Amino acid sequence: MIFDPNQTEFANDCQRTAWQLGIHIVPPEVSLADVKDKETHEGCMQIYNCLMEMLTDMYNHTEGAEEPIGYNTFYLLWLITGIKTAPFKKDIEAYAHFLQKASLYGFTYDVNKNTWENDRYPLLCDYFLRFADLAKKPKRNTGYRERLDFRLFAKRYILTFDDLLRPLPDKEREYFLELRGYVLSKGMKEEMVEAGSFRYVYKNHRSLVLRVYPAQVFVPYGLPDGAGVGAFERFLETAE
């Protein structure tokens, strides 16, 4: 199933949440463009296909559900590493539900090995562990695993403004582009915070933040700090 960022009508809030998860998945033509190893490429595609299958199932079967249950990369990691019960109290019921549905997505439990395997996606377990390990490294805690951003396997990976725009509907995308163009023309410096957040600095102060999940625009300010012009005055200067 292809999730369309421009979709506006949903059967219920649960379906909307599944859609929001889906539109933030990085398309494989982007995330795997620089992954040259064939087996790594195939392993990542199996992860993508399996989790998109979960998301599509969640999207199509939301009757009576308060929130979508199934797509959670933590749950998949716990399953692969053999955790029998969710380590967090808030996840116990949802994780139990996830385990019950695991067979629908090709997972089988090998009693002799005491591990889960996947006959439909045989490379998934191995490569998801590798992917999760890469995502744990310093300065990479920006939702790579949740977005299935396999560029972590590439030799060099730089987030761009396109990563911020990708999940936005056309109208919001155009607004962000116009706003970005304006502040850059005024001399603001662009800084990438994470895939879902870019900030802009003016005279060594953070003056604008653009975020997604959903689209948000922030102009940060605070009370005067006693060191000359206060932050609120800088906010007024920036706004002007």
C-alpha cells in the first residue's frame, strides 16, 4: 500500500495514526540508493516489505481499535531478540497482541533453537538487528529505525531538507519551502537537528524551527537574560 501525504479523510483516528506512521517511512528508492551490497539491499527490502505489510494491515483493520497495534519497531526488535514479555508496563498488552499476529507476517517460532524466524523474509531478522545496532550509535537517535531509513548502511549519510519535506502534503511543503527561502535570504544559518526538525540561527541565536510529525513552525524566545538585549526582543527583531 502506498501512503499518500495529501490524504485528508480517514475512517477513524486509528486509521489516521496508521497513515501518519506510513507517510514517514523513507521510500526504498531513497534509503537504498547508495547501499551497494546486494545482500544488504535485499535484507533491507525484506524489512521494508514486512513492516509495510504490517502497516497496511493496521490501516485496513481498525474497526473497534483505539489505536493501531502491530507496527512498532521496538516490538519487532524484542521479538527477534527473544523477549517473551514487553519490558515496559505500557507495552505489555500491545506487545502480546503483536506476538499473536506475528505469524501473519511470516514469523514462526523454532522451539529447538528457541528463536523466531521468518520463512517469507529470511534475511529480515539478521538485517534488522544490524540496522537497529547502527541506529543506536551516537548522534543517530533521530528516528532512523522507525522511518526505516537504511541510509545508515551507506558509507556517508547526510540528512537534507528534502527529508523534512517528504512526509508533508503539497500545501505545507510549499509553505515550508517559501519560509525557508525567505529566512535564508535574510542571512539565517540552517542547522539540521534531525530528520524531522531543522532550525535556523540568526546572530548566534536560534530564531526559527521547522518540524514535522505534524508540520509545525516555532519561533523560540524566552525572558530577558540580563546580558543586553533579551530573547523576547530578539524574537521581535526576527519577526520584524
